[in-house]
Amino acid sequence: MIFFGTLGGIFMFGIAGIFIGPLIASLFVTIWELYGIAFSDYLPEVYYRKRRVETIDPDNKEEPDP
């Protein structure tokens, strides 16, 4: 991510892009994460990074939903 941010920054802003490119890339990732948190009630659940952890009730013999 830092590599592509730096290359994109150099391409867009010249030598100053060495600093500006990764800064813009990190701001983009931060805003993307905040968007996911803020609208988590409206967005579909994704199992890419975090899997839903379900506890198994010892008294209940049913299997949890996958």
C-alpha cells in the first residue's frame, strides 16, 4: 500500500508526492474503515477479515448457524 501510494504520489505530484501519496492513501483507508463502522447496520455482513464468533450454549444441543 505504501509502495503504490508513493508511486502514485510521485506520478501525480512530482517529488513532493513521496510524502503526499502515502498520506492520501492512508486517509483513504481510514475513511473507508470509518464508513464501514458508521454504516455497519445498513451494509451486508462480510466474512473477509473477521468471522462472527458464536458461543455454544452447553444446555442447547443445536448446532450454531454457519
